[in-house]
Amino acid sequence: KDKEEDESKEEDSCSQQNRAPRKKNYQSTDEKKAEEEGDQQRGKKVPTKEQKESENKERKTNKKGKEEENKQKQDRKNSTSSASSNSSDEESLSEEELEMLMEEVEQKKKLISTMRNKPWRMVKKLSVLREAQAFVEKFEGALGKGKGKKLYAYKMMMAKKWVKFKRDFDNFKTQCIPWEMKIKEVESHFGSSVASYFIFLRWMYGVNLVLFGLIFGLVIIPEVLMGMPYGSMPRKTVPRAEQATAMDFSVLWDFEGYIKYSALFYGYYNNQRTIGWLKYRLPMAYFMVGISVFGYSLMVVIRSMARNANESTADGDDDNFIFSWKMFTSWDYLIGNPETADNKFASITTSFKESIVDEQESNKDENIHLRRFLRVLANVLIICCLCGSGYLIYFVVKRSQTFSKMQNVGWYERNEVEIVMSLLGMFCPPLFETIAALENYHPRIGLKWQLGRIFALFLGNLYTFLLALMDDVNEKLAEEDVVKNITRWTLLGHHNSSVENGSIATPPPLDPADVPRGPCWETTVGIEFVRLTVSDILVTFITILVGDFIRACFVRFVNYCWCWDLEAGFPSYAEFDISGNVLGLVFNQGMIWMGSFYAPGLVGINVLRLLTSMYFQCWAVMSSNVPHERVFKASKSNNFYMGLLLLILFLSLLPVAYTIMSLPPSFDCGPFSGKKRMYEVIQETIELDFPLFVAKIFSYVANPGLIIPAILLMVLAIYYLNAVSEAYQRANAELKKKMQMQREEEKNKRNNKASTNPMLEDLEDLLTPSTKSESQPKQAEDKKTEPSTRSSPVGKQGKAAAPGGSPMTGGRGAAFTPPPHVFVTQPPPLGVRAPYLGQPRPRGYPPGPVPGRGRGQPFY
């Protein structure tokens, strides 16, 4: 035993802590052996295997009993702790624990809100999200104290339910947007420029739906329900001479017969001040609804332009790294439907094409002088086309006035104006597009020029039509004076004939169908606008059916047996004409605004037209058209479309305002009959229904001395706001330039650092070949001496000091020490090295000047 103890002490002094547990094991085994030997020497019996097994079983049973007791004690403790936590939170959780718990809950909430942005796999995201939600649900209620705990838990539950309700409601609103999936499908295959037309069409449908609700609810329904029935008065009865053909299809197709004397047109409405048991003021309602149509449209257009401008300026400058953003951030990983995935793939491909076209146009070089000459030539040709179309429309309208006075006129003569205007609208836009090929603009800029030219064409045609129509209105006003006298003499003769017969009773009323009628120029104007609208609808649908669908079928099925490739050559598949369709929509809306005052039912016809056009054109685009050869991206805002719409709204307001303020209404039809001007209905209402001071205030407000300064003030305010907005735009442009310059400077700095670091490393490698060769054997010697000097502190200090001394050994100070002065032509002598600048002289170095230097050199 003494020998073993001595050996164990020596081992402990050598191995110290690592061999301490081994010593204990050896001691325990040696003691057991010694005890067994002592027992054998004393003559005691060694226990058998059966006895050992029984002893082991007893020990296991004792351990199990102890474990059960410990479990029972822990259960008791847990039950008491839960009871105490339920009884009082102040006893179970201290203030520090509550603060820590609150911080953890806030961290989990932040993690839940930012989980989408984590660059993790979906499995990890879901697992972490579930854990965080479970933690928040478990410990969020524990932040309350005492009685407030239940209230806090109730508030949190209601807040979660409210958030879920808002999310579900937003999803429901998105699903309620009409034609959203159709427009997305079109956008994925044809680009954002084609989709912008359908978005604009949907917006126009919403505006017209509101206008139809105003007119139908406040004008048409009150007159039909509370007004005089059909046949009770001349303006609501078909004349005797027209009753035989009033139901013929050809007559109804021209909006004559029973349609002319219906609630669809202006002449059907009565001029009674109040109608029905509600005492509804129909003339006042008709006038105010006609004004509110323009007011609501103006408000909606300006509001949409302002919202689009805010959206376009809210986005940052996204001209940097366009292709990288599209490559790495375009795909939506939540897509699960194969059809949706195909649409998304097509959308990403189309967006790449749009960006490539933009990049090519920005880097294009061209001959400036030739380009200017071609653009001037194209504009001269287009101006000639516009002047010719205007003269043609004026000539046709004048000719139609002579046809209206003739009898037995054919179908073409009756509809010549509508046919010519529709044909001009169908053939002039492709002609403009062919001429515009000389200009070679960017597709987006070329689209704007094309839209402007087609807008000028439609607007010139419309105003030419109106000017020619005003001549017809003046002729009808002169005719009304004659008819008015005839009507009075007829009524007077009927009364005198009944008196001459000697009857004392009142004479029987004259049949309304026999009363002479005036021309009712308002209804005539309304009929012309309805004809133009219906003819435009038919021409549009026939053009799509023949020019797109039948053409696509011919190319698709006849291409196999034709002489050349029909798909690549003539006629090929048709492209969707964005400019023609947009301008047709704007032009049609201008006719609706002008004609709705004379034909209240025209808005209902336009609603049906837009509804059918959405489905018909979506089908035609997806089945018959192909994407443009030069796909381009639409602007972020549709303010160009809205600007055209605002201009056509203002120009359509002028003829209506002229007729309201200047022309006298018809004497025997319409709600304003019997008055000198239409606006007198407002003066009549103010004088009869309002106090006197309101009439005085209105007269003061209508004074030109106040109106002219108010208009000047509005002009000055508009000028000031325009100047402020331009200043903000310039400031934004300057800030963008500064940010771009700072970004480029930072990029140049990073590039310079990345390029200079390898150069410095190469120079160090070239200038210090000997130091590396000397340091390698020293490192090998240090490695040999490491095991012997690891335990001694002196060796550690020496090791730490050695690499810190030279800058070329890879320590932290290596990058900050200057390079040594080394002669490149003559290597330094072996065994003797001059110290580096700023280092202490090595031991054993003889005092005096440094070897290799002349006299007068400084000492280090």
C-alpha cells in the first residue's frame, strides 16, 4: 500500500487535475481487493452470485420508492405553486420577473411581425412562428395584476379578433373588385400597358354607374311614378300622322316613334312645378342633376389625378439594379395554383422585355437632323388628315339637313353622318400609326403622341358635328315661332267652334294626338347623340369580330396550306390597339356628358355598353391578339388618360352651358317649357321657396363685379400652387441627384479599397523574400520548443513576444507597421538584421552605428 500511495502521489504531481478522478477509481478498486483478501485470510465466506442478485434487486426497489416519493413531492410543489399563482399574481411573479416576461412577450411579437423578412426556410419559419404564438398566448395574460388580469386578457382577445376581422374584410374587398382576375390575366400575357386600358375601362364603368344612379333615381323614376301618364298630353303622345308606323323596326332603329316620346329623351318631361303627392319639384331636380353630372365627374377626375400623382411621387428612384430586382424578387412563393404560376411566369417574362426595351432606348444613337426632318414631315401629313376629316364631317352634316326636308329618303341618307364619323374613327388611327413610324419615338412617348393625335381627330370631328348641328337648331328655333302660332290658332278655333254650337258646358278637350307639335330641338339633339353612341358600339364590336377574331381564325387554320407564313408575314395576328381603344372610350364619354342633358337615358345605354365591352374585349384579347413586338411598361400613373378625360369634360361642358344660358327652350316640350331661359328655374325657386334675404344674397353673388375678381383669385391660386409644385419637383430631382452621387462615391471607395489591398500584398511579397525565409526555420524551432515550455510562464511570454516583434508574421500589428527599408539590388547579409523603425534593439547587438550605413546616420 505504501508503494501504491507513493506512486499515486507522483502521478498526481505530474498530471494534476486530469488524473485526479483516475486516482480515486484506483483507490476504490485497491481497497476492495484488499478487503476481499482480508476476508479470505480471516476465513469468512465470500457472497455467492444469488446473494448479489438479491441485494441488487433490493437496491432497485429502494431506488424506485425514492423516485416515487420525489415525484409526489414535486407534484405537491407544482400544485401549490399553481394555486398560489391563480390566487395572487403578486406572490407568484415579482416585479423583475414581470418586466422580463413583458420584454420576452414584446420580442416574440416583433418576431411574429417580421417573420416574413427572415431569410429562413419555410419549415423553420413555421416552427418558430408556432412557438412564438404559443408563448405569447400563454404569458400575455400574466402581465395583468389581480382583477385586471381578466380584463387585460379580454382586451387582447378582442384586439386579435379585430385584427383578424380587418384582414378578412380587406380580402373580401379585394375579391369584390370586379374583373380583377381578368385584368391580371391580361397583364400577365400582354404587359401593363394593355392592362392599363382595362383598368381605365373599369374606372369609367364605376363613374357611369354613379351617374346613372343620379339620373335614374332623381329624374326618370319620379316622372314615371308621379308624373302624367302616357297619352294625357301632347308631349307624351305620338302624333296622329306617325301612329301608323310608330312600332316599325326601321322607325324604332332611328329612335323615332314611341321611343322619341318616352322618358328616354328631354321632351317627355312635364313643366309642372310640383308633381305627385310628395310635391316633387321635377324641373328643379332635372336642372340640378344635369349640373351635378358635370360637377361629380370633374371632382372624380381631379381626385383620381391627385391620387395617381401622389402614388407616382411616393415611390423612390427604382432605376438602379432593375434586372437584379426583377431576377431575385419577382417570384411569389405563395402560389399554389398551376394556372396562376403560368400567369406569373408570363408576367415576369413580359416585365423583362419591358425593361430591355427601356434600356435599349436609353442607349440608342441616331442622326438628329434626319430624325427632325422625318418628324416634321409626319406632323404635316397628320395635320392634313385632320383638316380633311373635319371638312368631310361638316359637308355630310349640311347634306343631312337637306335630306331631312325630303321625303322617301333611304337608310344610308338617314344615317350618313353616323356612318362617316364611325369610318373616320376606324381608319384614321391606323393611318396615324403608319405615319408615326417615321418618327421612331420610344414606344411610351409614341403612344402619347398617337393618343394626342387621335384625340385631336375625335375632338375636331365632334366640334364640327356640333357646329353643323347648331345651324340645324337655329332653323328649328325659327320654325318653332311659326308652329307656336299655329298651335294657338288651333286651340282657339276649337274653343270658338264649341261656343258657336250653343253649348254652355266646357268644350271637350282636343285629342293630344291632333295638337300641332313644335320641332323640340332638345329631343332632336338628344337623338343625334344616341345615334352616334349606338353606331359607335356597333362599329367597335364588328371591328373586333371581323378584324381580330376572323383574321386570327384565318391565319391559324389556313397557314398550313398557304404560300407564305401568314403568322410572320401578312396578315399575321392583330395587336391590341391601345391608343385607338383609349381614345374611343374618352370620345364616347364626352358624347355621354354632352348628350345626357338632352337624353337622360343615354347614361343607361353607356353602362350596358361598358359592361359588354369589358367581357367582349377581354375575350378578344386573350383569344385573337398577340403581344406587341416592342413591349413597353406603362407609366405608374394613368394621369395622361385622366388629363385627356379632363380636357374632354371641359370641352363637353361648353356646349351645354351655351344652350342653358343663351338658347330659349322649346315651348311645348321639356321641363323648362314656358320660360325664356333654362336657368330661370333657379330664380323661380329662390323667389317662391326661400326668404327675401336669400334672393338678395343670390343677386349680390351673381353680380359680375364679384364673379370676375373671384375668377382672377382662382387663377392666381392655381398659378401659385403650380409654381410650388414645380419647386418641389425640382427639389426632389436635386435630392435624387445628390443621393445618386453619394452612392457612386461610396461604390468607388469600396472599389478602390478592394483594388489597393491586393496590390499592397503583392508589393510586400516582392519586397520581403528574405524575411520569410528566415522566419520559417524560427517558426519550426518555436514549434519544437512549445511542448517543453507550455507549462512555464517564461516560455509563454517569450512566445507572445516573438511574433509581436515583426510585422510580417501575420499578427494584428502587421498591417499598421511600415514596410522595412530593404535594398532590392543587394540582399542583406545573413545573420545580421537591422531593426525596424520604432523597434527596440535586439540583445547582444553591439553599440554603435548600424551596419550597412555611413557615418552620421542616426542611432536607433
